Amino acid sequence: MIIIKWLYPGMRVKRWLFMALAGLVLAALGIDLFTGGKVFSDIAYSVHQLEKSFIFKSYNIVTGVLVVSMGLVVMIIGLLKAFQSVASVLLPGQEGRVAEFIYEKRNLRRGPKIVVIGGGTGLSVLLRGLKKYTSNLTAIVTVADDGGSSGRLRGDLGILPPGDIRNCLVALADKEPLMEELLQYRFTTGELAGHCMGNLLLAALTGVTGSFDQAVRGLSKVLAVRGRVLPATLSNITLCAELLDGTVVQGESSITRCHGKIKRVFTKPQRCLPLVEALAAIQAADAVVLGPGSLYTSIIPNLLVKGIPEALARSSAIKIYVCNVMTQPGETDDYTGSEHLRAIIAHAGKFLDYVLLNTGQIPARLRVRYRHDGASPVLADLEKIEEMGVTAVGENLIHEIDVVRHHPDELAQVILRLILPANGPQERVHFLHEHRKNVHDQKLSGVKTH
């Protein structure tokens, strides 16, 4: 029945399939010619009579080769045309690069299984880099956010905060630029002022599907996400911080405003369970990456979910912590790289293999701007980290834009070097991805010029 569907009217495939079939028959006739009728034997008696009438026996081989060649050419043209006809529907405007797409997709599926844990902007930066090399990605995202649009939706509708998860979905999606702009669009006036369109969409999908995790899965399908995005827990948790002076601050957004030295963070309720899929992903991973992101409000909250630290300790995966480039006022003031690591060990135990830190120079104009906000570059004290039994890796990871961020591609390549042999298939996939991106950019610039 499936084969018959290809013969439906209007498919624009039948003519090319019949052309390919005709080429196959022509090639078979050619083979029959130079084998002296051994292919068709007496089945094609009339054909053999025509051969004897028009072709001298001494030229059978030469004629046979020519007929086979013609048949193969006709067959190949027919198959290519049928393929292009299908590609024009599935990938409009990209017919000439179908082979690249297929090669890239196949190799991405063979990429390493990587689990990333965190939240905030840093996690989405890392995902944008890694998705060029593998589609076996699982992002485990904190649900402790209680500020901004996420906090309002959490309070009004009783749903989990969608902001960090939305950023990860957008980062992993195969999408048109307009779709990304739509999902990240933030209303500026009226009752919706401050709300992000993607957050509202996740809230609506939660109502439609009946659960937040199903809403995330539904939007993942719409965006053709490479990999999976999972909330760390489905429990409605509140993040709390105990300061050195004994004061307890409740709420993620309040912690960074308290301007006190944090002793530890914990959740209410303290017993919150992870998704089964998250634990399974950690168990099957080739590598687990923590961060980059806010130490106490994006990374450690995931490690407070019961079962996740234990799964990390049991996992045979390579475990990497990506330290922030800058300290965060009210959270990690004056923290060095080793102090970031010490905080993780204090909350979740010792399970990390590598700590990845930036050793590149931050532009002076950005240092000045961040100094006004009370932030400074994180000191890469590699020797102290090594003394704690964890391998320290220093690299220039700065992305020179208007803010201090990790470079998504440089960061992804360093992580892959730690877990993969050099010049693996992921390098070739990335080359194709960049080639296609450059072609696309050239086309856009051409349109703007004209």
C-alpha cells in the first residue's frame, strides 16, 4: 500500500520513477547484448531477433556497453529528479544541499551523549555551541526561578517557572530566525508588560496538556529541538539561602539582593524528586557538564534535587564544571575558581573530573562596566583546583560582544576535546554547518544589497 501511494496523482514523482525504470530496462538490454542473450534467454525472443537484424555480431560488445551506459545515465537522471521533487517539498529552497543535511543529521545522531545541568543565560550559550556537534543532548534545568515573567506566571497560574526552559528550547531548536524572535519577544505595555511570548506559550500548553513536562515536550516537537529539555523536578520548590550571620533568605530573586555572604542554599520542601528521564540520561551519558551559570541560583539548585547527586556519583561519564567568567554581585563576590568548586563539593559531594575556566583577557571597556556593578573576573587559580583532586583546564573562552559571555563554539570545542578523539565526525558536521551558514549569510547580504 505504501508503494501505491507514490503513484497518487499530483505527486510529481511518477514520471521520474518511470524514467528510472526505463533506464534500468535499457541497461539490462545492453548487458544482454554483450553476453550473447544470456540475460533474457528465450524470454525476449523478439528482442533477440531485432538484435540480429540491426547489429552485426562483431559489434555486440561495443553496442552493449553503449546501451548499458545510456541506460545507467537515464536511470540516474530519473532517480535524481525524483529525489529533488521530494526534497523541494520537504526542504523548500534547500534542494541543492540535501546531501549535506542528511550527512549532518546522521552524524549528529552518532555524536556523544551529553547532559548539561544548570539554568539562566549561560546554559543556553553552551547548548548553542554543542548542538552543532551532537543531537544527543539533554538539558536538565532548574525550576527555582521566582522573578520577572516566570515569577508572575508561577504566582498567578501555579505552574513551574518557564523562563530558563524557554531559553534552552530556543537554543536547541532548528528554527527560522523569526520564530526565535517571536518566542523571545517581551511585551512592553499593557497587562502583559514584562511577559515573554515563549513563557506565555508554555503556560498555555501546560493548560492544554495538563502538565508542565508535557508542555515542554509539546513545544520541543514544534521547534524540532535537537535533544531534550527537562525540568530538574516537577515539585514547586522555593530556593532558600543561609548566610554566614545565620540569616535565612527565601526566594531566588531575593538571594542576589541580600548582599550577604552565602553559607549554603537549600530548597523548601527539601525532599523533591527528579524526573526519571533525567536520571536515565545521566546514567547513559558520555559526559555531564555543569554550567556555565549562577553558582547558587542556577547550578546548585539542580544538585539539591534528591537523586541527582547520587546519579552523578555513580555515572561513569566525564563530569565537567564550567566556571563563570565573572563573579556575581550578592552571590559570588570575590570568588575564585577554587571557591566555586568548593561550594559545589559542599552541597553535592566530590564527583567532578574537570573544572574549565577562562584564562583569556577581558576587554578593558567591559571590565570597567562590570566593576561599576560590583563584578570582577573570576581568578583562575588552577593550582588550588588541582590540589583539590580535580583537573583544571584554562582556555580563552571570551566572546567579544557588548557583555562578557563564553564563546559558544570555543566552549563546545574545548568540552569535545576532553571527551572525544581529535578530528572525529563531529568536526566534519561542524564544517558543513558553518559552510551552510556562510552560504545563507551571503544570500542575505545579497538580498540587502539589491
